[in-house]
Amino acid sequence: VWRSFGPFLRDFFFTRIKAISGYYILIKITLFILTGLWPDPCRAHTASSCETHLLPKSPSTFSCFPLPPSSSHTGSFLYKDDTRESIGAMRWSGTAAAAASLVAGAVASSLTPPVLPLIVRNPYLSIWMGDARNAPWKKWPIFYTGEEIGFSIMAHVPSIGTVYPLLGKPVECQYPSTEATGYRVSCPVYQGANYDASTTNLTYRIDDPDTRHPLLNITISFLSPITPTSTLRQSIPASYVTVHVVGAVDISVYIDLNGQWVSGDWESVLHSDLQRHGRPVKLKTWQVKRKTELLLSEIRDRAEWGTLHFTAPLDVQHQSGPAAELRQSFAGTGTLNNSIDRVVRRVRGHHGPVFAFSKRCLLSGSGAGAHIRSDSVTFTIAHIQDTVAQFTLKDGPKMMKPLWKWYWFRNANDLLHFHYTDLANARRLSDNYSAQLALDAYESGADDYVDIVALSARQVLGATTFSGTRDQPILFLKEISSNGNFQTIDVIFPSFPFFLYTSPRWLAYLLEPLIEHMLSGRYPNKYAMHDLGSHFPNATGHPDGHDEYMPVEECGNILIMGLALVNSLRYSDDQLSWSRWAAEGEPSPERHGEARGIFPLRRLQLRDGIDHQDPKWGGPQKGAQQAQQWVARSYRLWKQWTTYLVEFSLEPHNQLSTDDFAGWLALQTNLALKGIIGIKAMSKLTQVAGFADEASFYLSIWYHYVRQRYGLPLDSRHLYTKTDWEFFAMAVASKSVRSEILESVATWINETSTDRPLTDLHETEGQGGYPGINFCARPVVGGHFAFLTLKRACGGHAAAGLAFLDDPVATANNADWIAAAKAAAADFDRSRENKD
């Protein structure tokens, strides 16, 4: 098709459209999506993506946490330097032997991003390590906006009377003078950070101050598990922090949080308490919230309602009070006094109150000779809200509960206990995902691609919140850092390759609120709405129809995603499923009299010893039926949006595209292409819904438009780029171009001056900084998964179908193309001069 129509289409667009814009590659990858994305067979075993030290490991076991050595181990301490080469050799072979040779800990990451995810679960539980190329105690951790947040970890070694900062800047509250305080403040040897899709590990070594011999190794593991087969686990707004110590001397570990986790207003009055709960595992939990909550309100993007739950095992020590007082006390004694500060206090940033735990790890033992021993302690951090959003339906606004609250857990304590005791299962599921993602990414791109998608995964889900019921689950999304819109279609669209690869079920839950709201009749326009509300968490809609004006963009986006979702359901063999994890389990059984939606979570399953796993997604037994029901339910909307595209997408009038920061523009080629593809998508959706005559109608329109409007859109107005679209381009480019794009993105990650979670919009020159618009932590980086998605399209043959891109280009043809491009550029420059 490309070879036949290429010259004609090139000439057409060079001569007919002066203001060329958009992303020409989109049409190629979406055409493959329209034909159906069929994945390769799943591998029986994969290499774990983790590394801290080498120990034997079962091929069927996955772990992203540093495993303790045996208690009799007397070998050297855990260094990562000599393992990178081994991991490079083993990590991608896909064999059981490779998996067996890897051990716990995150991937030996090759890239050094400026910011790393620590606790990233939803828009309000989103904590990152800023300035990640330097030691973690140089700066405080940050909220995704870049504002510092109180989160510190210290270690106290009583045998040498020294306290070591590990995370944050708790030593700001301490005096270094030994004479005045009775303790010394020193810095450990920071050995670096490793990460995979769910885990970030920070590793340290403490040396004897006199002999310089190693005394202790410490790994802090931050786990925000991505569990594609368990939506229930993914819906829990909580993460794990595990401190693992190895050595031959005793050590005490301290961790605290402050009031900035529950309010963006430093003058907010806090209410806190400590609760003991749990059977058979007994726990203690700090509960912190605003004394006067502001329901569904934000201050500086922080939720002003909800409770922070900071949980530890019952045998650790606890204390609350002014930050300086607690930290100095621990530095001197290595303990906390199990007291609760009852004074009413305000947030007050780093000078306000903190809520702390400490744990004494006894590693010295008794008897002659020093033996290396290990110990660990796990904490969990949750931000729990009884109401997560306001969602306007046909009958008016409705207060939406979190998904976990419907049926599975009676209260927050039940949820916290399940989450804390579920660490092994959550780690196993998330490590399975991380390991397979690393293998797929390496085979699809290169070592750098492994790190880029690993860095992107938590960021995508960090913009989402699960709600709804077990019969009708839904997934809400915040347009982070751009303007805070609720459920923005053109933000979901660039992120949807992540959901197609990871869990198509979650894509269905993302689209559901949009479809349900527009079916209610509360949106007056004939095109698809831009978002559900001007600011998260209030999905109050746009009953006046005055949402951001992107009619062609949003109609095309939702039609393309709709067909992609349908294709993910319809596979004839489990080895040809959309996602490796989608085909796991059994179809949800039909039970007479049960009210259920099309994709319910009513009957979760036990598989491989792990409970609460989702039923099978689609497949030969139910996939076609589920697809038909899903399309038919909202068919009038699909038809309405396509009718708009037929009328208005061929020559788009002055409007915005998804890159609204670039401004309004008429005749945007990317919009024309998106509209054309949307019409093609509708021709397939009508077939699924059973309307063959209408399918032929839309298909004939699509063929006509392809002949008239297929082209090579470029945007020469600016020097900035968007990484999600770079990866869309990479997915259908030649190997050489793909390598260049990967290399440029990898170089940018290593050298960028940006200081927030991964941005998708940055300058391509200078220091690679923000172009005046500070996007960060946005879920659109799901587009980084584009090549992974394409690789599995068409029964695994889509990428092979692009092999012609690597063929040498005839000199004559190349010369013609260069001449045409220069002529078009000159013509474009003249048009701009005339406009000026």
C-alpha cells in the first residue's frame, strides 16, 4: 500500500496543505491496531529482572527484593559492580537457566534519570526521589509537582555511636558535635539505585570509621506493585517500604513521615492517632489526616481529604512529635519511646510534627567470631479515601467509593492487614510482570528501552484511581501536571499502548466513565467530549458543551481505542492473546440471577497459590460475545462520532489537537489522518455489532479518504518533542531510525536538566529542559510501550511486515524525495512570511 500510494500521497500533501503538522507515523501503527493485535506465545520461564547479589533461585520464582544470604554466610558484602555483565548475558535469553541465576533486587539499570519513583500509586500517593543522580540524603523526596515532602530514613550503629542519613535530610535537625550530643553524624557509602517496573532499590554500605572495613550493607526497597492479573491488588492505594540489612554489628533503623502527605496547606491542623490491629499478624498504624477535611478539594495538587495510614509490625517502636526532637532523640539513643504526641499541631512542613517507627536489628550474635547475618522490616504507606471522586451520571452527581470498598473489605483495617500480609504475593505477581517486560523490551529495542519502559510503568498508573463496583469497575484518570482535567481522552490515547500490553481490562475501565456519561445525554455536542471535568476529582461534565475544543482529535481517539479493545477480546488461542497476562485463568462463570456488567470482577480466582486474581479476558469462549455486547451497548455513540468525522475530518477547520499548547490551527494533517483511521475503525466496529451494511458504507468512505488524504505530516513550528510520539514513530520505523530515537531519548534521560518525574514534553536542544510548559508524571508515557504493542500485532507478524523499511532506497527516488521536501519547506517558509 505504501509503495503504491506513496508518490501520489506525498505530492498531494506537499502541494495542497501548507501548514503541515502532526505525527505521520500514527497512521501506520494504528492500521496495525485496526487489523487486530495478536501477541506471541507466552514463555514458560523468564529471567528475573532483579539484581543485588547472586544466589540460586528457582526458575518459577520471581522477586524484586533483596533476598537474605544464609545466616552462616561469611563471604563478601553485596556489590552490584560485577553483576551487570552477568545480567546482560542472562537477562534476555528467556531460558529457565537465566531466571535461576538471577536474584532479588531491581534491574541493574543503565540509565540515570533525574528523578526516581518511590511511592507511586495514584495522583495523591505519588512520592519521588528528586535529584536522583546524587545521594538520597542530599535533598528531601518530592511530590510529583516537585515540592519537597517529609519522608526520612536513618540508621544508627550503637557500637560506633554514629547515625547515618539514608533518605531525606533528617540530619538538618541534628548537631554534628560529638561533645554536645554524644553521637556522630556520618554519611554511608551510597552504592546507587536500581529499578524495574514496580520497584526502586537504594543500596548503601557502612564502613568502620577507623579501619574503613565494611560493617553493614543496607538496601531500601520501595515496591508499588503492578499486578496485571489482579485488579483488586492494583486498586489498593498503598505501597511497601522494606529495609534489609546485612552485617555483623547491630543497627537500628528509623523512618518518619510528616503532615505534608495529607495536605498542601502548611497551616492545616492535623489529627493523628496510633491504632493496633490485625490477626494473626499484629500491626500498628499511624493514622494522620486534616482535622477539618475538605472533601474533593485540592491545594497544590494535594488531596485535602483522606487519611494517611503508616503501618509497621507490632514489635517496632513508635513515637510522634516535633521533627527535630524525634530525630535528635533517635540519633542519640537509637530508639523511640513509644509515645503519642497529643498536642494539636499544624503541618508546618519540615518544622512540623512527624510520625515515626524504629526497629533494632540484632546482627552481632554471640560467641567467638563475626558472622554475617541479615534482618529486615517492612512498612506500608497508604492514603485511603472513603470517596475518591464525584461523577455525574444521568441522575446527577454521585460520590464514588474506591473499588476495594465494594464487597472485598469491610473497613480500612481489613484492607491494611490484607495488604501488609500479601507482600509475598504482590511481589511475585509484580516481579513476573517486570521480568517479562524487561525481556520483551530488550527483544523489541535495546538495553536502554528496558529502562525506559520500566521507568514509565508506575508513572502511567500513578495518574489513576480505581472505583466503581465489582460488577462495573471503572478507572479514573487525572491529567497530571498539564491542567488537571478529569478523564481526558487525548491523554488516555497516548497512554493506551501501556494498557493494551499490560491489561486491556483496565483500558475498558478507563473508557467506561466517558461512555456512560455521554450515554446519559448530559453532553450536548455531537462529537466526543474532551474530558469529564475541568479538574480532578470532580467529573461534573460539561453540560454547556464548552469543554476544550478538540472534536476531530477526540472522536478519532476514542474510535481507535474502541476497536483496539474489541480486538484484544477476540483471539482464537490463548497463545495469541493481546496481553500475556490477559489469557490467564478461566472465563468468569455464568450464574443465574447475578446482576453483572460485561467485564465484572465478581468471582475472582485462585491460581498458582495466589488468590484474588481476575478471570480470563476474552478468548475463544466468550471474547466475541463480550465484544459484541460492549459495542452494541453504546453503538449510537460510535455512529454519532463517526458521522461527525465523515463530515468534518477531511479538511479540519481551525481547532486544537492533543498538543493544545501549540495553539489552534486549521488543516492539521494529523487530525485528518486520525479522522480517516477513526472511520476505518468504525467499519470494523459495525461488523462486530452485526451491522454489515453500515460496515460496507464506512469502509467505502475510508478507502476514498485514504486516496485523498494520506500523507507525511511534520511540524516545523517548534524545536520541542513529545516522547510518547517519538516511540509511536520508532515502532514503525526502520531499525536504524529506531536505534537513533532510542539513543536520543536515552541520552536525554541521562543529561536532561528537568527535575520532575519523567516529562513527555521537552526541548531537543540546549539542556533538554522544559519548553516553558512543565509537564511531568503524566500517564501519556504509556506511549513508550508502542513497539511492544506493535510487536504482538497480527499474530506476531506486524513488525516483520515492516521489514521493507530496512531496504536500501534507490538513489533516484531519494533525490526526488529530498527535492520535494526542500520545495515544500521553502513554500511553507514563504507562507509564514506572508502571514507575518
